[in-house]
Amino acid sequence: MTIEDPNSSQHHLHRVASAQFRRPLLHLVSTKEHKKRYLTQCVPLHKAALKGDWKEGKKIIDQDPELLYSAITSGWGTVLHIAAGSNHVHFVDELVKQMDRDALELQDELGNTAFCFAAAGGNVQIAEIMYKKNALLPSIRGGQGVTPLYLAALQGKSEMALYLFTKSREILEENDWSMVFLTCINSGLY
């Protein structure tokens, strides 16, 4: 019996390739009996994440830590998706400290992780915070099967594309390289 090194790139590729769609908890956005809880917890948490108000966000999360792993939007976005997409570094940093590594892999309805949102938004500082907690994030494909590197290139985020290139070299397939190359040209990243 051979024991696989959990830090090897082969182990990472196997884990990502075998991973299923990682949904957040959906009960707050999908059932009528939770509507009051959605309105009193999810809506204020969503607003706090949009504003970057960590003090308010922490207060809400402390009352119900399950919110860290729950969809708080109809599109299955989590509080981390909202904060990362809104470019609130401090809010993301504090959230990530409270989350376990696998929670950073939660995907919205389209298949995007919060890391995909950070990649598309171009905030390298947010991506680095998440990457330090879970080094698999650059390899988890988002909506339509695209990589975070592709999303950064598509949005013309050169600093993020360069950062993700260094984290993605070993995991990209040949057709990924072609897509990224052409997207970089179309986005003026050369």
C-alpha cells in the first residue's frame, strides 16, 4: 500500500477532479418556513458584506455561525462571495479566519467559488488571503468550467492574472492554455 503525500500536485489534482459541486446550505433561501430568518439574518449580513462592515457582520455571524456556510442570496452566494465580490479585504480576512478550509470551496448556483469572484475582481490581496487557507482554490473551476485565471484574464486584471499564473501552471490543461492565451490578447494583457 502506498501513501499519497497530501501536499503533492497529484493529490491536489485527484481531489479537485473527484470533487463534486460544493453547495452551501440552502435552507434559508429555499424554504418558506425560514423566510423570517432569511429577512432578519441573511439580508442584514448581505448588506454588511456589501458595505464591508465587519463589526455588524461579526455580530450577525456570532448569533448563528451556520451563516458562514449558508447561501444568503437566491443565486446561492455566501457571505464570502459577497465580501470578495465587493473587494472588502478586512471583511474577507476576518471571515476566512472563522471558516474551515473546505468552506472556501463552496460554489454559487453557477458553480463559482468566492475565489472566482476575487479573481474576476482583480483583488490579489483577497485572493492571497483565501489561497493561504486553501491552496486548491486556483484549480477549482467556476461557471462553464473556466479557471479563476481565465476569469482574471477575461476581466483584464493583469496583476491577478500574473498572480494566478504562478499558482496554476501545473494544473492547466492544453485547452486551458489556449483559452487563457487568446483571452489575454483580447483583453490587452500582453
